[in-house]
Amino acid sequence: PARSRAPHYGEAMAAGRANRAGADAALAILAGDTTQPGIARATGLELMRHYPGPRALEVIRTGLHDPDPLVRIGALRGLEAVIPQQRPALAGELLRAPLRAVRIEAARALASVPTETLSPLQHDVLNQASADYIEAQLANAESPNSHLNLGIFYADRRQVVDAESAYRTAITLDPGFVPAYVNLADLYRALNQDEKGEPLLREALRREPRNAEAHHALGLLLVRRQQKQEALASFQRAATLRPDDSRYAYVYAVALHSYGKTRDALTVLERALARRPDDRELLTALVSVNQAAGRLDAARRYAERLLKLAPNDPAALALRDQVRSGGKADPP
């Protein structure tokens, strides 16, 4: 009976992970509440990466200067909400932090920053912190996950040969480690070498037929190759295997709509929204697809729901105004 009735930090985390209405505000409050455990505040900051905008920028900026190193690390992970060009001004000084864990997280967060935007001093400091990050991963060189991390890091730094080598090392260490196949295939996609990526994804699915991420990646590759029916089958499989991940349902629905199967697309979106009623991406798609299909009443309903979640969002306002005027929106 004496237990506090105040909201528990787990509620803010759950809301952030489920993309519920008001989650960004709850996470911002958690991040700034110094009475909460540092690891909880750090998690709140990390989850802010899903909510880019002025609020996230301000909360992350404050977190980067927090006395607790766990909180600073969480803020560095939340930097995904900020475009790479803005990151050095926010987190550059943490590349020289006394604590190694903070330095290597800063190196990871700044890996994708274009080198031409850095001063010579910033470039040197980033290279030093990057060496710390690489050394930390190689401390567990027997683990395929460490080489996966290195592959992602090298790919962010546009060190293509090193990234490819790291992913292949992960596969050699564990031929059943599907994330390495998927990431290596994505590296080849960026190089316009899908002919190398497709066998990797098919091998990944041979080893783990129920891996949704591999089905999804194969679907995207098949779209690029204009193999529409097989792509739809891959998207459908991914969405079926991971029904709680709205991203798979969203992409599957967009593909259905693009291929003229609008009724099926709406069914997929509506079922996904029943699981994630506050998902802005799903609501945006439902506005656009209904509008394109001439179902303006349904489009208006979803536009109003979207605006309740994001009252000041320019894109949501534009969608609402388009629907009210009876104009046609481009498919999402």
C-alpha cells in the first residue's frame, strides 16, 4: 500500500517502443528526471531516436552534457534522430571524453558524418576514438556479432573493403548468422551490385527460413529487379512472420498499392493499425492510399487521428488540408 503511485519509467519506455501517442513527451520527461536510475534515463534518450524533431534535439543536447556517463551514452545513441551534419557540433567533444566507453560510443555515433564537414582537428580526434572502437570490438574477435558491428561501422565510414571483410568474417565464424548476410547484401545494394546480394539473401533464408528481415531485404531487392510477384510474396512473408513490426506491414501495403492491389493494401494497413493504433507511418499511409482510391471520408478520419498524435506536424497538417480540399495525394 505504501508503494509510490507515480508513473513508472517502464511505462514511458513501453510507450516509446510501441510508438504510442505522447511517447516522445514521456521519454523527454524520463530523460530529464534526475531522480530516476541513470540506465532508465539513458534508455529514454536512446528511444528518442525514433522521434526526430526539436524536442528530441533539445533533450539529446542536454543529455550529452549529463554528469552520468550512462546518460551521455544513451544520448549518443539517440543522435540517430539528428542529421549527421549536425552531430559534430553536439557530440564532437565527447570523442575526447576521459571514459573510454563514452569515447567509443561517440566514434560510432559520428562514423557517418561526412569527413569534408570536419576540421583537421576533429578528423584526427575522430580517428583516434575510432581506433578505440575497433579495438573494443576486436577484444571479442571470436564473436560474429563483433565483426557485424565493425562492418556497420566501416560501412558508415564508407570503408567498403573493410566493411565487406568484416561481414564475411562474421559469416565464416558462424555460417548461420543471418544479420551478417543481410548487412553484406545491403552493402552490395549501395554499390549497385545486387547480383552479389541476392545469393546471400537466399542462402540466409535457406539457413533460417523464418527470418523476417531476410525476407524483407529480398523483397526490396526483387522490387529493384522488377520481379513484382516474387517481391510481394517476400513482403507478405516478412509481415506474417513479424506481425507486431509495423514497418513490414507498411512496406508490404505500399507495394500492394503500387501494383494496383489497393483493397488488399488497405486491409494490410488496417490490420497493422489495430495492433499499433498510434503508429504515425501507418496512419499516413492510410490517409494517402484512401485518398488515392477516392475514399475521402476514410482518408479524413485517418487524417484527424494523425493530427491528434501530431497536432503541429507540417506533413500531417498538409495531408489533412489536402483531404479536406478533395485533392489527390501521392502514394506514400
